[in-house]
Amino acid sequence: MGISTTSRKSRPAPLWRRAAVALTAIALAAAVALALAVGLDSYGSRPQPAAPVGAPALIERSSGDEARLVSLTRGAGRTVDLTIDSPALGRRVATRVLLPPGFDEQPERRWPTLYLLHGCCISQNSWQLWTRKTDVELITASLKALVVMPEGGPVSYYSNWWRSDQGTPAAWETFHLTELRELLERELRANGRRAVAGVSMGGTGALLYAGRNPGMFQMAASFSGRLDTQSDPLAVLNKVGRFAPDPKALWGDPVTHEHIWTAHNPYRLIRSLPRGFPVYISCGDGRPGPMDRPQAAPSGLEASFDRMAAAYIDRARDYGLHVTAHRYGPGTHSWRYWERELATALPLLAAAIEAG
């Protein structure tokens, strides 16, 4: 389903780029509107104070040890691969980073960060998904920020699990927002401005992370994310159960432990964000669209996520978040659309973290 990375130079312009032409003016206008609107409301578009170096209140270490950088491998172009010994996860995990232009030439400069979170159900090398499935390096070529693509587990839901997974710690929120964040600050000169975006489960994670940790991020974006994790708890448990012997180890029982589920539900976390906080929400309606293969089947999953997106958008706007919505109609649950959405949302994300 993804776009091959082996023959791009000889191919015509990617479909996402051609399809995004009609959206460019909208995205740029939205970026201007974001800068103006946020500058006039209580959130403030002037540079926000950097998030404190210490871990946010909602994140607790699973160990007194900090994460350790085991290896840093410089690849082709801007690519750097990190291997990290994580106490929060009890094992070594990987993260891929795209360095900003000028990183080597400006050794004293500190950089904002754009986190890109992947979707579910990939058991190995999930941290490579963005570079395997999209032209993310080309899309972000002029972005003056670290582009960070961490491992997120097959179905972690970007959470610190209620119970350990098969005896192994599963504190993904701690790994991403404490251990990895601090390591990026130490090793790759990250500063205190951050945005987060994700696809599918990663879209859930992006809004979950922003809502659970207000002040840590300057913007969040979801591309086809499950934005109401309590609308169909059985679907969540069934998905987790494909990779974990006890899916209730994630957030407990949906009824008995309703408070844990609520604390990990982007829809219910809207009011924990400051008014004026910018979010980008996009989704197709599940019908085959212009980027699908001929004879593609409708996607019931995307259709259900679109209904959640509509509800999230309405609630977020009523509360006072700065919402940019792109419910684009025909389109299935596919990386082709998410690649386009990243390109469309990038001006907004860049403006939020001052990385243009």
C-alpha cells in the first residue's frame, strides 16, 4: 500500500503532491489564520515558555535510571537511527530521526521537534514506517526541526499500560515523553517547542499525548485516528488482543476501570487543553477515493473513524480549540492519504513550533 522508495527519482511527481495542489492555498491560509488567531487568544501565538526540563506531572518513571543511548547511526541524507536502552520498556528500542537542514553547520543551535507516530499492528521495525511508506524526507526537506519517528509497539495505544505486558514493562508514554524527550535534548539539541502528529493509532496517540500533558506540545494533528476510545471499547480490546494475552492489561476493564479509559480518551481530554490550542483533524469517509487502487473495497474502519472525527471537531470547536478540519470524503484507511495530509498540515505544524 505504501509508495516504494526505490524508484522515486524516475517517476512523475508523487500523487500526494499533485492531489495536494488544491489544498496548498487552504493550508497556507490556515497557517496564517493560526498565527493570527492564536496570537489574539489566551493560548498566545508568541513563543511559549519552554516546557520544564523535568517530567510532566502525569508522567512517572518506571525506574530511577534515565534512558541510555546505545548507538547513533548516521544514514543517507538527513537520517539518524538511534538505539535506546529504555528502563520504561525494559528493553532496547529504536527511533529514526531526520535532522533539520543546517544541523551540522550550526553546532550551537537548538531545534524544535516534530514527532510522527505510526499506526498499529506492525511487530517489527515500526520506527521505519514513515520513511518506508511516505516521502517524509522530501516533504520535510526545508523544515527547521528534528523529525522524530519513534518505535511505538504493535498496539501500544501510546500509553503506560495498567499492568505489565507479559511481565515486561510497557510504559510507552514515559519512554516517548520523558526518556526520549530528554535524550533528544541531550544528544540532538532539541529545544522546548514540540508538535506531534500521527496516523491511525498514532493519531489517537498524538491527541492523547497533547491532552494528557498540556504545555508540552504547541500543536497536535491526527490523520484517521480513533478519537473516541470509549465509543467501542470491544474494538480496542480485540485489536490489543491480537498482540497481548490479556488486552485488559492496557487500561483495565472498560466498566470497572472507566476512569483509566477516560484518562486515555482524546475526546474526553479536549477540555484539558488550553483554549486556542491548534489541532489538525483529517479523515476519509471509507469509500474508495482518488488515491485508492481500482476495485478497492470500502473501509468500515475509516468510516467509523470519520464519525469520531466529526464528533471531536464539534466538541473541540465548542470548547474553543483552534481546529483545522479536513474531512475529505472518499478515501480509505491508507498511507497514500496520510502522506498527503502530512504535506497539507506541515505549514501549520511548522508555524506552531517556529520551524518554517
